[in-house]
Amino acid sequence: MASSKPDIVLYTSGTPNGQKASITLEELGLPYEVKNIQISKNVQKEDWFLKINPNGRIPALVDRTPTADGKPREKRIFESGAMMLYLCQRYDPENKLSFPYDSDEYWEVVEWFVWQQSGLGPMQGQANHFYRYAPEKIEYGINRYQTETKRLYQVLEDRLEQQVQAGLKGPWIVGNKLTIADLGCFSWVNWDVWAGVDVKQFKHLSDWSDLINQRPAVQRGLDVPEPFEMKRKMQSKEGEEEYQRMHSKWVMQGQEIDQEKHR
């Protein structure tokens, strides 16, 4: 555990993975500086950023907090899941968003956390792509990934129902409190309509999402590095089309650049 005041820089953009990091920082009450990485301008592929995240994606984090004995330190972390685990390990000694290491609850959090990283995020991300961004509407791709996203939502719905039946508070995914397992999953479920999926089909999951959305720290984290406008835009056909055009443009530009580079 660091004894110095945290000195953290978050490089991010307003995506589910970016929001995972900013919400975690807000929930832990950590001070941090924000650098808005403009994906539309391909900033994440610039050499200086690749030194922080060689994968050329957001978010990324640099922790410049000195060591306990006052020595300078600059630790880079990339991948949103790794960042959340790091922040809890280093800055959450009271286990606000986690459980004591090697407890049964600790490993349950890890299970659901890895489940989100390897399943929910990638599958819903593909649903986003084929439903919103692909220049050709390929029904197989849309149906494949929307169906898999709904299946994964049902897995969460069943888990939350078990928690309700066990009389646990929340309900939360693990134990009686909000953890990074909840925050990781929420950051994707909160984009349900963007993937063409409706969380309201799932009672417990919908209630859980609403409960998390009401948290002040979550609301602050969603607005990093700029106000989160997707849901407001989706309230009108014109807003939805505008938001989709804006995001589709930079997604497809990035894909064209990668295709050209990796032929």
C-alpha cells in the first residue's frame, strides 16, 4: 500500500472499457488527472501512447505516486481489467470494492471479473460492431453476437436471482456489496441499447443496473473524459443517427488503417 498521496494519470475515452477505469477511480475516491485520447484522430496509435499501451487501445494509466520511502516511481498499466485489479490491490486496503485476498469471495470476484473480460465485453463489442458500425448489414453477424450477448445477460440475471433468494443485499454479483465484478459488468450492460439489446427484458439485471447508475461516483465516472451522451442521443431518431455516424466514422477509419498496415 502506497503511503504517498496518489499521483495518477488516466488516458481514456468515453467507451465501456474507459468508463470501467474512471468509475473505479471515482468509487475509490482517488485523485487523478485525465488525458482525453481522441480516438477519432487515432491518437491511441501515436508513438508516445504506444510506449504506455503497446496495444494501441484505451484506457491506459500511469501511476507516478512515489514509493513508501519517497523514491520516484512511474508505473504504467494498460488493459482496463488489469487497471481495476491494480487499483484495488494498491489503493483499497479496506476492501471497499473487493474482498480480502484468498477468501472465497475474493476468488468469486475474480471469476466474474474474468468472465466479463473474456465473454461479456468481447461479445457485446462484436454486437456493437455488426449492429452499428459495419458498412454492410450482415444478419448472421448481428444475430450471432446479439444472441450471445443476451445469453450472457441471462447468466448474470440468474446469478443475481440466486443472490436475491439467498437474502443478500443489493443484489450484487458477489457477497453483500458492490465490487469490481459489478463495475466491470455494469460498464458494458449500461450500453445495452447500443448493441441492440434491451436490459429491461431481465428484471434483476435491469434493477441492478439502475441501482449502480444512481451512485454519485458512477455518474461522475461515466462523464470522463467528457459528458456521457449516448443514452440522451438515443431518445430521438435524429440523435441516434448522429451518434452512430460519428462513431462509425472513426471505427471504420481505424479498421482501414489496421487493414492497410497488416496486409
